[in-house]
Amino acid sequence: MKRLLLALCATWPLLAGAQQLTVSAAASLTDAFKEIAPRFEAARPGATLRFNFAASGVLQQQIAQGAPVDVFASADQDTMNRAGEQRLIATPTRRDFAANSLVLITPAQGAPAVATLADLDKADVKRIAVGKVASVPVGRYTQQALEATQQWARLQPKLVFADNVRQVLDYVSRGEVEAGFVYRTDAQLLKDKVRIAMTVGGHAPVTYPAAVVADSRQAALARDFLAFLGAAEAQAILAKYGFGKP
């Protein structure tokens, strides 16, 4: 009897109609999505959001390997394009929901004077944190920007590659590097520890697409979440964290 009661307790959420939605999202969305979650759950009684935050390329690879995910939110179009080519997403559900900008940051205290990309060539700038180009969108945006100024190859000996944009932010905030490239939304989280030296151009627009994963077992709820991201309440939270409209 005790075993039967335990089994019934374990399945009670299912019997009660509870639905868990797993969202794999770019690391830069962490704070905004954590604030959006309770608003969505309140609007969808019985629904629970579960997040997996990492570099967009890593998330795409996890989905390709069969990770049980319902919604994929990327920090760039290229990664979502690859997911579409691999038929990992339901392409008709894909939509852009936010925009961002690339910035060059330095530690708030004790950093060399850096105000332009040209300053990265200075001898006292010894380490520059960037995202891994193969898997981290901010790394690809950075590469595009530095290639536009013909600095990418020249700066290679100084580059310290990070697993995601938040790791770049950590390296700079702790003073482990003299400079780094992150999104403006990330830099704003640590205003007391990092300084924005400049907004960086010369790269593709930073826009965030999201889509329902093709193998989602909660496809209807996943579509509801995408619609919620585009609605006023979620857009206001994204704006609070510095995201723009796509």
C-alpha cells in the first residue's frame, strides 16, 4: 500500500494536468527569462518553466543529440539557421523577439586606457576575453568586428576564449583580462565592476530568434511561450534588462 501511495504521489502532477516546459536559451537571456518565468506560469496555471542556459551553439548541439527540449532561444540567426537545416526546430514557429548590441568592456578599476578598438593593440593590453567562435555567438560578432578593422589575426596572441558571454563578463569583472567583448545587457549587470569603453560596429545585427523544437512533447504550450515573449509584459521585462525590439 505504501508503494502504491508513493507511486500515486509521484504521478499526481501529471494527473492534475501539470505541464513542464523546457527552454534552452542563450546565456545572455538568463536574468530576463528568470523574471519572465513566473509571469508566464501565472498566465498558464499548471505550467512550469525549466531553463537550460548556455552558449547557443552548445544548446543546438544538445538538441541535435536528443536532449528533451521544447523551446530553443538563440543569440544569433546563424545558430538557429543550423538548427533549421538539421530539422531540429518547427521552422514555421520561428520568430525574433529581442535585439542587443556588442560592446567592448574593461575592468572598472586599474585597467589600461581603452576607448577604441585600436587601443587593443597597445602593449599594456595583454589579454582580451572573447567568446569561442565555434559555439558562442558573441565570439562570432566579435570576430566580424575585428576582421572589419583588420585586427582579428593580429590580436590572436592576446585572445582568451570563453565558453559563453557570461564567462567573458566574469573574466573582465575580476580583472583577469584587460578587455572583453560582451552584449550591452551583460555589461549593465555589473556596472560597478566593468566599464563600457565603446559600442562596437562592423558585425551582423544582434537579434534573438526562438522556435519550438521539432520533437517537443509540449508543442502547444511551447507556442504559447513564444507568443508570450512577443507580448507587452515580456517585452517590458526584456527592455528593463536592456534588450531592444527585433
